[in-house]
Amino acid sequence: MDEERADRLPGGRRSRWERGDDRLPWRSTLLIALLVVAGSGFAGRDQTGREALDAAGRILLLLGAVPLLLRHRRPVPVVFAVAVVTLGYLAAGYPYGPVFALVAVACFAAVVRGHRAAAAGALGLLWTGHLLFAHWLHHRLPPPGDGPAPWGQEITAAAFAVAVLAASEAIREKREQRARRRADRAAAERRRADAERLRIARELHDVLAHSISVINVQAGVGLALLDSDPEQARTALTTIKAASKEALGEVRQVLDTLRTPGDAPRAPAPGLDRLAELVEQAGAAGLAVTVTTDGRAAALPPGADLAAFRIVQEALTNVVRHSGSRTARVRVAYGSGRLELTVDDDGPATGTEAGGTGNGLAGMRERAAALGGTIEAGTRPDGGFRVHAVLPLGPEETP
């Protein structure tokens, strides 16, 4: 938050340069022009060896300020135009002083937009012209009888040019750093939003794929037995009602996190403690599931617990959809620093279209990868199919 406030002007506003505002800077240019004209008048009082600032001198100062209106749009022509007008002002013998502020502003506008060479070239042009006027052409230029300027003055002029370039470059770098920080924050926000959308899509897929598979199987049973065995058909419809109710509840829970992202979920996320429900739902779909547990069972961290539940759920859903086997075996192994899940069926694959999105295995791999784990899924040599997942647990999460 502090970093964001530092990137803005008081009141939360961004600078014109940061907003990319291309409007003409009338007010700032007018203020600069007035200050330069007024300041040059005061500076001329103490420079007895220079021409007094008259109407022509003031017009030259205003002509030097006018190009600054376009400094945000055309910084390169502007910086050279200001340098040329400033040279004309100095050649006319008018006082030194605030006139160089016009050049400084033009150079700053050029540098912050990446035109360092143009700014350096304009300053070099101005300095070279001043050398000619002050040391070799002074007898031909006003004021009359003017002698050569001291060479020490050129050191001051060179120092001024270097200071202008250095200050402009420092401000440009600072602004670019702020722009990069804003871009990085925006990219991080997009990544977080993408990850959240992926998580929600995965949850909805797993909830709906499993429940709809059960509903599909039971609907087929109900239709087949509606006339010959009404009682069995009633049982199938009861199973459809229970499965659809549970699916609606889980979908509502996922959607609630979208509506109130800052609130705690109203119901706990499912975990391996609900494995018996999966077995019961699979049984309602005609799949007999046996569960074995190796190692000492213990509470898992919420992320790993949810991932384990969804992986087993999706694996059993795939058996119902794609396998000719009506039995499946689930093995849960608690080890040192990891949890292993194995789901086997004896196949063979039915080869029939079972609906779905085809993203089940991809979703399981994404869940495992998010925890630093792995998923292996494929056909066994005997024709069955196996899903094997390894989910690592951190030291504080090891059961």
C-alpha cells in the first residue's frame, strides 16, 4: 500500500507523464514563461555588461517558451527549437539567468521520453554557440565594446549542462521504475485472477462430472426398469435426487466464494474424511469400491485434503464413465512426508462416448502439481487402468 501511494501525486493522482496525457500543458507553460520573463528582468539589473531587457528581449523569451506547449508530443523538435531561440537571445546580448530554465524544461521532456541523444545534442549546440559568441564573435555582437567572457564561465555552463542531463535521467529512471512496479502488480493480479478462475473451473468440473455421471447411470437404470421393476426404478430416481442435491450444494459453495471472496466458506471443503460418501455414490452408480489404508491416518492440511478427495472422485468418475469393470480399488497410503493415492479398475475400456469435457486427467495433474506432487495414469499390462498420485506434505503437514 505504501509503495502504491509513493507512485502517486498527493490526492492519489498520477502525473501527466505517467497517465500518458497528451493534452497541451497550457498552465505550466504559461507559468514558466512568466517566471522566465520576470526573472530575466531582475537578473538584468546586476549585469551591467549586458543589454537591458527590452520588448524584443521579452519577445524572444516568450518565443522560447511557446515550443514547450508541444514538449510532451514532439520533444525532439522542441528541445532544438528552444536551444536555437536561446542562442538568439544570448547573441543579442541580453542578460544571462532564467532563460536557461527553458532549455532545462525542454531537455527534461526529451530525456524522460528516451531521447537522451537529442537532449545532449541540443545542450551541445547551445554550449558551442555560446563559446563562439562569448570568445570569438563578441566584437561583432551587442553590447558594443563587449570583451571576451572569462573561460571559467564555460566550466559553469558545462556543469549546468551535465547537471540538467543527470537530473533528467534520474527522474526518468525513477518514473520507469514506478511504471514497471505498476506493470508487475497488474501482472501479478492477472495471474492471481487466472489461478482463481482455474481453481473454480476445476472445482466445478470435479463436482459436476462426478454427480452427473451418477445421475446419467441411474437415469438409464430408471428408464430401463420403469415398466418391469418400478421399485428399482424408484430407487434409481431417489439416487438421482440425492446426487443432484449434493451437486447443487457443492456448486453453491463454490459460487459463494465468488460473491464474497473475503468471507470464510459456509461449509468445510471436502476431504478424505468423506471418502465413504464417494464409495456410496459410486455404489449407487453400479460400481463396487473397496478402500484400503496403509500407514497411520491423520488429519491433512486443507489444500492436500481437498486435492486428495477430488483426485479420488475424478478417478472413480472415470471408471464409471469409461470402464467396463464394475469394481474399483482405492488405496490410501500415509508415508513420511507424502500421501499416495492409487485407484485401480480391471477394465477393459468401453470405448463408448461418455460425455464430459475430457479435462479430468488434466485437472488431476493440475491439482497435484499445485502441491508439488505428481499424477501417473495409464493402462496396466493386464488391461486394467490405474491412477497413481503422490502428494508431498511439508514438515508441519506430515502426519
